[in-house]
Amino acid sequence: MAKKPSSITAATHRLTLEIARPQAGVWKAFTDDIQSWWPKDFYATGSPQLMIFEVKPGGRLYEDSGNGNGLVWYHVIALNAPNSITMSGFIAPPFGGPATSLLNISFSPRDKSATVMEVTDSTFGCLEEATTLEGWRQLFEDGFKAWIERKETRKA
């Protein structure tokens, strides 16, 4: 388990990835196929069944553990499809907090065949900066980016 910081901090973590796929396909895969690319070791509940992403203002990104159980990761507060989504969330002590997170993910075309994905996470609370950034790398670089580039290659 990660060492807990002893004080409250405010930080902004940024991650930029180039994905070798067109923007429309990247957006669709990111929002519609989350169950396919979300790494199994990234679930926070004991018995997750689905990861659900309600892509609309007020929508949730959450784990459904069945029987009304689960965990809300984020709420959508702004949507500009297929360019960006902004979400707010809380990180409970068992998952590295307590902290608040304001997460913005934007997608812009590099050219016709590549997309730049920019992740900006502004946090306030008890979090380790290195742990937070490493978590986003695992989720978005090792998870999403690797999955979509593999998926599209297999189809070709």
C-alpha cells in the first residue's frame, strides 16, 4: 500500500499520449468500449461486474457490483463530444485519499491517422503526486492506448 502524505496538497498532473488512430474512433472507443479496455486490476470494489460510463452532463463513471452495489469514480460536469470531457470525483481513504479530483480529458487530431489525448487531473487532498501520475499512466497508456492500437491492428 502506498505511503500516505502527511499534509493536504493541491496539484495538477498532466499526461499527453499520441494514439495511432483517428480522433472519431478514439472517442468512440474511449466512451463506448470502456468495459473492454478498463484494466481488471483497476477495479476498486471487491466484486465488480461492469464499468459503466454515462457520457452526458450529470452522467457517472462507475463500477457496478450488482444488487445496487458499486463505486462512483466520477460525475460528468462538461461534455464537448468528440473533443473533451470534464469530470469531478472524490477519492476515499481506502483508495488513496481523501481527495477531490477534477479530471479533463481532451482529444485532438494530430493528423488524419493519429490523435493526441491530453489528461489533466487537478487534485486537492491527501495524495502522493507520483502515485497519482503513475496510476493515470497505467490506466490510459498501458490500458486504453495499448488496447485501441492492438484492437485496430487486429481488425486490419
